[in-house]
Amino acid sequence: MSTETKKALQGGEFLIRESAPQDIFIPEEFNEEQRMIAQSAREFLEQNVWTQLDRIDSLEEGLMPSLLDKAGELGLLGISVPEDLGGFGKDFVTTMLVTEVTGAGHSFSVAIAAHTGIGTLPILYYGNEAQRKKYIPKLASGEWKASYCLTEPGAGSDANSGKTKATLSPDGKHYVINGQKMWITNGGFADIFTVFAKIDDDENLSAFIVEKGFGGITLNPEEKKMGIKGSSTRQVFFNDCKVPVENMLSDRQNGFKIAVNILNIGRIKLAGAALGGAKGVVDMSVKYANERIQFGKPISAFGAIRQKLADQATYCYVVESATYRCSQDMENAIEALEAAGADHAKALLKGVEQYAAEAAILKVAGSECLDYVCDEGVQIYGGMGYSAESPVERAYRDSRINRIFEGTNEINRMLTVDMLLKRAMKGQLDLMGPAMQVASELMGIPDMPEPDDSLLGDEKRMVANFKKAVLMVAGGAAQKLGLELAKHQETLMHIADMVIDTYLAESTLLRTLKLAEMKGAEHVKEQVAMCQLYIHDAADRIHKWAKEAVNNFSDGDERQAMLMGAKRFAKCTNLNTAELRRAIAKKLIAEGKYCY
């Protein structure tokens, strides 16, 4: 028997390599400790957050900081912080699970995510020993609250164009910061600000740990927002703010790299939080559909409502499958780097960076899943859904920000393709070899594959073909447009959507097959139905995006060949989707909640 260990899938390699179900982690594999931590987070929301959502949304003075204090006492602010710095020292997957659970906390979920993520992590991963010892224990306990000051009125997606300046004082002991930051989450009560500024005429940003007590900091009033009304969001002004030189974070001009890497973590964590919020709305939708009586029976008895419930649940199941697949891939990369001698902070950043494209995929998928689920939740509630008395009204408004947070979804779509192509150009990902194979396949006679009667056999073939469709379109666009491809944003967006659907489809397929191996196919019929439903719907979308992209950049015989390829690679068998949706919804209705 071979003793070789299969090489782990690297970032982006899902497009060119096949994965087996046993290669991925699925949520059904959480251990007892992880489930207990998740349960304590859930109980925290039940006891402290859901009972006072109106008070939170009114920005009652001191309420949000007090909730963060309580979360700190439970250890929820230090899940990923090493034990010697006052945290629990848990792995990345456990951190993601807590992020998912607290994601159902509306404005509180934004405050805790900002504090534990972009507020704490820059210091944890880029701070020197003295900085970590000084700040991290107090951030992990909640004694100090954190925020992150990157965005400016003229620098949003183009973060490195910020105008905030830092100048060394004549005695060389301080940097004096002047500038304006906006949309600063937790700004109203933060004790610690991670501030990005350019020193003199530097090309790139540097980062600084700024304490509120340093002085020279003023705040505008709280922003009035469409949703997440209980999240403190302010403009922050720095007027001759004196920061000790030892409070520079990492090296001069390393700020942009810090921002990018912290955002990679933020993106996958946002997917987890959005998933938690979406599952909460499915629970609300099922409960209301079971209780609302029309024409003598609960509306959950009607096919139109069952279809909505099934689609809500399916989207959650799909995003969950991909989120935890990627989280464990990141964790495996982190552990491998540590085993090779890297310290934990460097290993984590490099491990996450390797899957930056997947993090961008998940940010888009998670936020759009939440938006979809909330929109359908309002529709299921009908007139009541439009009333501020219903829980879905708040969820609907709160969800909208997630497609803007952590880089807009448009930016993340373009980043997905850009990062994959950059990995290819660096020799870290062989995209062009497989793309050329697909191109030559287009010229040949189509294979007639043997029928696959195994569980989800059709879907396995379809996912393999989705990858070919992506390689055909991306390879064709890269060859035809070269460096000009970056300017063809419409085409990039179509390719990104194909990549996103392919990653989600494969993740769902692998999870479902692994579940069937664990429990027996007869015990996971609804999960099989969700997998079939998603992959068959994805085939139609992938065909549409492939056609549009090909028409954007090609012509003549080349166009005709690729259009035929798009049709071939998106081919699917016929399914009774109404029957699948009924089966999925039936279990939801019986359980009265999201139960997958």
C-alpha cells in the first residue's frame, strides 16, 4: 500500500484538481468542545442581545460597550488569542464557528466582529512582543475596545490613496498624525485605534496603534444608517495626535500589506457571520409559515411558500459547506507552516493569504445568501414583514451592508479573478496548462461518458464540466486580452460568478457525499436534494455567464467554438425540482427551524 500523503489542495487549485469527500472538513464533524463553545455563544445572544434589540438600535449610551464587557468575561473576545496573552488559543475553524453563531446578533455582531477582527488582529499578528503584551490581554478581556481606521472620504476601495499624514516630531519621539477617517465601526467608544497614515511623502501607508488617551482625537456624531443602527459608526479626526514612535505597527510602509491581509481574514469571517444571520432568518421564516393560517391551514402547507423555504435553506447549506471547507484548508496550511518552523502569527497570515481568492468568493457568497434569505423572509411574512414589529424587517435592513463591508462585492469579484491569475503568473497555480487542454478538447469530438449510477453521479460530472467552462472562458479571455483584461470589468465579473458557483457547487457535492458515507444515503435525502437543486440551477447560470463573457471578447470561429463549449459544459439532466423542494421544506416544517 502506498504510504504517500496526498498533497493538500493549494489556494485556487480547486479549479484544476479533483478533491475527494474525505479531503474536506464538514460542519457535522465539529467536536464536543467546539459545540459547547458555540452553545455558550448562542446562549449569550439569547440572554443579552435578542432581548434588547430596540435598546441596542437606539444607541443607548454605554449599552454596546457593556455587552462587549460581558462577552469578554465569557471569553468570546479571545477565542483566537493565544493563552499566554489571555485568550483561549483555539484554531481557525473554532473561531469561524463562534463568528457564525454571533452573526445572528444584528448590530452586536458588527461590534464584536470589528473588535475581535480588524480591531485586535493587526496588533496580534503584526505587533512586536511589547505591543502584544501591552494591548492584547486588555482587548481579549474587553477592558479596552478596538476599532480600525482605514477608510477616508476620498479613499474607499482605493485604500492606499489615503491622505492622512504622519510626521516625525523634531525630537524623534513621536509621530504627529493629521487626517480624517470615516465609517469607523466602534468609533464612538473605542479605546484603541489602528490608524493607517502615510509618513511624509511615502508611496505606501504605515500603521500605528493609537490610544484614545493620546489626545488630538475628535469624533463626529453617530452616523444615521439604513441598518445596523446599533453599531457605533463615526468619523474620526486626528489633529496633531502625538503617537510614540514605538507605537508604529510593523515596518514603515507596511500598512497596506497589513490592511490587505487583515481583510483576507475579515472576508471569510464575514461569510461566517452572514451565514449565522441567514440561518436565524430561516428559523423565523419557518416559524411564521407554520403559525400563519390562511384559507384554513398554515401557509407552510402551500407550494409557493415551501419553495421559498427550500431555497432559503439550500442557499445556507451551500454557503456553509464552502465556508467550513475553506476554513479547514486555511487551518491545515497554518499548521503546516508552523510545523516547518514559522511562528503562529506569520503562519496564520501566510496560510490565510494562500486562500485569499476563496475568502473573496465566500465574502460575496455569504453576503448575497443573507440578502436573498432576508428578502424571501420578508415575502413569507407578507404585510407583517414590512412592519417594524416583525423580526425580519430589522434583518432585511441589517443585511444590506454586508455586500459593501470588507470591499464591495464588485471589488471582491474582480479580486477573485485577479488573485487567481496572479497565482498563475507566479507559478503557484497552473491554470494555462489545463486551460489549453480544454481548448484542444473543444476542437475534438465530444466524449460520451459512461453513465455514472453512483450517488450524485450526474452532479460529479457537472461540477467537473463547470471547471472546464471556467478554464475555457478565463483562458480565452487572458489569451485574447492579455494585460488589457483588467480593464474589461464586465467580463471579469462573469468569470468571477462562474468561479464562485463552481467552488460552491463542488463544496456542496463533497460535503453531501461525505455525509452519505458517514450516515448512509437514506439518512441524508434532503441534503442530496439540496445538492442536486443547487448544482442544476448553477448549470443554467454558468451557461449564461459563459455566453456573455465569450460574446464580450471573441468573434468568428473562435466565438462559435467557445459558445458550443459553454453549452456542452453546462449540460445537465432533467430534474423534478418541485419534488426536491417539497422534500427539503417538509423536514424544515416538521422541525420548525433550519435543521441541516
